[in-house]
Amino acid sequence: MPDLREVFDEAGVRGFLHAREVDGDAEIGLDPDEPVVLASVFKIAVALEYARQAAAGEIGRTERLTVTVADKDGGIGTSGCLDDVSLTLRDLAHFMITMSDNAATDVLLRRVGLDRVNGTLATLGLVRTRLIGGCAELFQQVTEDIGADWDAATEDELRAMAVRDPARTTAGTPREITTLLSLIWRDQAGPPEACAEVRKVMGAQIWPHRLAAGFPDEVQVSGKTGTLWGIRNESGVVEYPDGKRYAVAVFVRSDVIRSRLPAADAAIGRAARLAVDRLR
């Protein structure tokens, strides 16, 4: 059986991983305390803050907000819609987590507040996990580094961008992300109804090509991907029919800047499965 590092070496990438029993003390990792770029994995924290505020009655789940052209980046979900889209807060959270809708994320984040998200992370003891903003702020970093015409940038320029440097962008550590997930799955990250809401929406994620690819159909995988230039991530919880639950956070960094990195995607599932198998 290969070790974790070999899985990533075979894919030609640098990998960072932490896996733990949700209901126990066993854990395994590869550089689990190294800082990593979260990319869209940060949306888990936004979903949690939304759910906490909704459970506390500070905001209404059926309150409607509008995603306008100013919010759209040409991505998927509401980001790709040609017209303004009005959604409830719970549907914004749904689009944000299930398909990683960037525009929905930014609209929801403005409503719940960046300071509130970072404050909740600190309250939970996640002192090395921080958000600099939403997706718009991440893309503004890109524009500041390489200009407005992203397609004209060289690979060297792309590799040097701030969004690939955990010291300069939204970042955390694999261990802190599995801590966050474990708290959510044990109803300790907020009111039980808030934690249940986050678990449900993460269980509806549509992407099967990273974390879920490492596990058979009978294993429930609830996750959130993250993707930037040469960055491929996924963090989530895998639940077996015997009731055992495992939080897994995998972060991959490649010096090859391409829109498709199938070997890196596959390595996430392989490494996660290897780590969980060892815990089991």
C-alpha cells in the first residue's frame, strides 16, 4: 500500500491532508498544520455563519436578496445567469455549497458579515483560518497581480499570484478544517439545527470527481471543493454504513497551471480513501 506522500508524488503535485474520526481521537495527516490556500472551501464557514444566524432568529431563511450583474463573474449557477436572480438566503446557501456559486456566495456573505464569519471561526478556536473576503476579493487579487486580461498572463505570472500564497489570501490548515467539520457533525459549531442545515447542504454537493471518487456508493460523502489556478481542494465528512464518521481535508498544489488537472483530482480521492482506511 502506498503512503500518502506517494499518492501525491505520482500525480505530480504537493499534497496536504488531515483526517480524523469525528467521534473518536484517531487521526492521520501529511503536513496537517501547514498553511494552505482554502479557495472555495472557505464557503463552509460562510454556510455555518448563515445557519447560526438563522437559528438565532437574526436573519430569516426565506428573506430574499437579488444577485445582480455587479455580483456575477461569469461562473456557474447565478454567476452565469444573464438576468438578475432573486433567491432566499437558504437557496443562496444551497447554490454556494452544492455547485460553488461565487455570486451567491458574495451576496450571502455581505448579508451575514465577514467580521461575523471570522469571529465565529475564532470563537471555535480556529485561529489560523481566516477569510480576506469573498470571491470578489479573491478575483480582485488576481487582477491586481496580472491585470484585467487574465488569459494574457504567463504561467510564471499565474504561479506567483497572491491567491496561491496562503500568507496573502484566504487560508487555513488541514487540521483546522477537519476540526471545523467535526464540530459541525457533532452539533458543537452552533445550535444543532444550524449544524444540521450545514450537513444537509454539504451532502447535496454535485461534484463527484475528487473526494467522493475515492469511496463506494454506500459511503455518504458530504463535501466542499475549492479550485484556483493550480489549486485543487476538497474537505468533507465520509460516513460509513456502520455509523463511523471521518472528517477529511485534502489540499493540493500544482505548479502546472491548467483548467483541468485530472491526476490532481483523482489524488484527492485516493489519498482520502487511504487515510480513512488506515483510521478504520
